[in-house]
Amino acid sequence: MAAVTTNGPSDAAPVKGTKRWQVWTGRLISAVPVVMMILSASLKLTRSPAYVVAWTDGLGFAPSMLTPVAVLELLCVLVYVIPRTAVLGAIFVAAYLGGATTAHVRAGAPFITPVVLGVAAWVGLYLRDSRLRPLLPLRTLGR
């Protein structure tokens, strides 16, 4: 049976093979969906009047679902920002944003924002963690 190896007690350090600019660019790109989802969850939790109207009238959800969905959203973000669980978190964020995309499509609302945020979550993670690169090898022209 093969042993599983990690980077040690903290996976926060960049994995060998990741350039410093890639890590920082990945962190900046990853910050966009994190900030937007935290903002969205805070609007749900504070029950901002304009947001409640958009939530109920625009998307067709019951007001009682604001808090559970906000908690779910924050849990997805939390798992995503912890370096050891970032890949699982990216899966959760993508699933959450896929549901958001579906809700927007069903309501006839613009759905580009959740799609872009989901892509940004994966691109950011791809740049900051070289362990993902063998799973999705991107090739340059001429090779």
C-alpha cells in the first residue's frame, strides 16, 4: 500500500513547481468569488430589503430560505479558503454557483455572474496549487 504524503503540518506554503507570481495571481483571482460570496451571504443574513425583494420576487425563493442558503454559502467559502481543503471547497463553490446559475436561468435573470465566479474559483486554485496541473495539463502553442 502506497503512503500518502503531504506538505507537512501546513499546506499553506506553495508546492514545489509553483512560481511566486502564480501563487499571488491565484490568490487574487480566488479572492473575487470569496468576497462576492461573503457579500451575498451577508445581504441574505441582514435581510437587506432590496435583496429580499430580488430573492423572493426575482428568483422565486421563500424568505425563510435566506438564512439556510447564506449559511451554506459561507460554509462553501470556508472550506475553499482553507488550504488543505481548497479542492473540496472549489467543488462545493462550483456546485453552489451551479445552483445559483440554474435559479437565475429559471427566473429569466442574467446568469453570467455565478458562471464567472465559478470559473474564477477554479482558475485561482489552479494557479496557486501545482498539484492540480497534472489533472488538467495546459499546453502552450508550439509544443
